[in-house]
Amino acid sequence: MVQVFTVPKIRCAGCAETITTALTGLRGVIATSVAVPEKEVRVEYDPARVDEARVKRALVEAGFPPA
């Protein structure tokens, strides 16, 4: 499954790196990409191993809550 989240607090490459590290640490996340100018996070994950709520929680825990 692929999902795109709008994350208003994304401001720089450092933010993107923090988000990528937080999400790739989740079991079941296959790939992530962060578009800084668009303030979007694209996450590809296996819904049998991780759900949307857990992905959102990881973003919040990293300091980047989705809109």
C-alpha cells in the first residue's frame, strides 16, 4: 500500500532525514520519500505488518504530525 501524508512542519533536508529514519525503522515499511517543497511524505508499506495509524504515530513521535 502507498499513502501520501501532508506534513506542514517539513522545512528542510534535515527534517526529511529525521522522517525517513523514523519511518524506515518501522517493521513493514518498504520505502519512504519526502518532498520538502510540497511538505509531503510518501510511504509504501505492507498493511499486514504495519497500519496507517502506526505510521502516523511514528510521524508524531518524530515531531512531524501529519495534517
